[in-house]
Amino acid sequence: MSHKSIDYNFFVTKLPSGSQVFIKYADQTAVITELGATLRSYQVSGTPIIWEFAESEMPSHSQGQILAPWPNRLKDGSYTFDGKTMRVPINELDNHNAIHGIFRWQRFKIEDIAENSCRLSFDSLYTPGYPYHLSLTVEYILSETGLIVNTNVVNIGSKKLPFAIGFHPYFIADSELINMCKLTIPAKQRLVMDERQIPISSESIIDTDFDFSHANKSRYIEDINMDDCFFDLDLDSSSRWNVIFELSSGKKTALWGDKDFAYIMCYTGDGLGIDARRVLAIEPMTSPPNAFATGKNLIILEPSCSWNSSFGINPFFEN
């Protein structure tokens, strides 16, 4: 009996997050993954600016992921749009929520790569719970001001659709704890959450424990525990807000977003199972948690209509 030879080169092990796109500008480098167009790494002179994950790993805590077509939590994974009730999978089991959308686990197409930039895209087809067709394009650019992330969405279907987006970078302390880092958030209000982290009301943060506003100039984070959504943001002359994360060494990083990113989620990472309180997630979002259910700040795109917005990270920030 003859045996057919096997070409073992056919059995190639792919990296968990797919192809890795490397871009560079001066002393800055970034790596973006094919899976979810995720920002896996961003470094300056070899020093990580964000919490990274290895190419052999997955983003187990949403590090660098794109949160779409909704960011944060959707209560019971249920919403009604255009008279139809939809249900999406529950993936936060303890609170019975659907969290951070579904696109972060999709394979994006690498459209273009240059030395200091890349562009990836994903076309959403009919999905149970999100039966809409849209094209999402994300462009990463390294420049003299740091990292710029441009997002463009087009409704390529025949009916209007709901959409929201967020991004999930964690900023990493230069010491054992983020407690000795300083933080400035240009917000006047925050959402009050129930026990499932679903908004039930809002309140002023001025002169409270959550006041990290400009008026309270660069407060130490100390031992405050945050999984909070801030809004009512102060914009600069370019219609952008700036969150400042200052290391214990005095080095500052600015996370900025344009006016469409009207909400900022801050999460101190308590209970992540890593070195305690070593990272701080600062998440620009176009809508608050549970927006698909409430309609708050949802982007409604008619067929053939588009939407675009930008945010970025400036690791060379100076007042």
C-alpha cells in the first residue's frame, strides 16, 4: 500500500491576532494587528506608551481594541431600532451585558502601508443582532505630534443603521502604581452607574473625588477606583479635548479627541489580574454606555452616508 507524502509546510501556524503591521516615524514605532485593526504596541525610543500584548497573545483585556459598532456596555444585549428589537450575544456574564461591540474580533483588510502609516478596513455584512451593512476604515499615522487615528464609516447598505465607536488604550505607569501619576480630564460631569455599570443618572464632578478638571490642575490619581464615564468636555480652539496623563517622572502624555468623541471612560484596571493598578484605560467614545438601548448620542447613518472622526496620542506634550 503506497502512502502519499505530506507537505508539512502547508500547516502554518498563524499568529493569534493575524498579520502584524509595523510603522515607524523617527523614534516612534507602532504595531497594528489584522484582527480588529488593534493597536498592539506604541513605543517612543523603545519605551511603551500603552499597555501592550505579545504577538503570541490576544488582547485579553481589550488592550488597544476598536469598540464598535457600540462601545462599553449594552444592557441585556438588547435594543430596538427602527421599530425592530435586536439581540446580540452576552459577553459580560456577571452583569448580563454585551460589551464593546463585535468588530474587534473581525479580520480587517490591510489596504495600505507606508513607512509611518497604515490603513485597514472591514465591511460588515448581515450579522444576527446587527443586520446592517457598513464599511469601517481606520488609519494610523505616526507624525511629529505623535499618533493620529482617523476613522471613517460608510453605510453601504439599503437601510439606515445605528453606530457608535470607542477605542481602548491603556496608559502604563513608570512606577509600580498609577497612584503617583497625575491626571487631568477636561470634564464637568460623570454618569452615575447602577450595579451592572449601566447609567442611571448624571452628576457634577466639580469639587468631588472625581474632579480631575483643569480647575483641579493635574491631581494625583492616588487610590481612587474608577470605571467611570466623563462628559461635558471642555474643547480647545481646535474643537478638541485633551486628557493629560503625567508620570511620576514628570513626563506627560496627552490623549486628544475631536468633539465627536463626547465621552471619556476611565478604568483603573483594578482586578485585571496584572500588577495591581499599573495601567489606566482612557477610552474616547462617541456615545455613553447603553447607547444602543437609549439612543443617546447614537450616530444614525442613512444609506450611502458617511461619518468620520479622529483622536490621537501625543507623548511629547508640554503645557
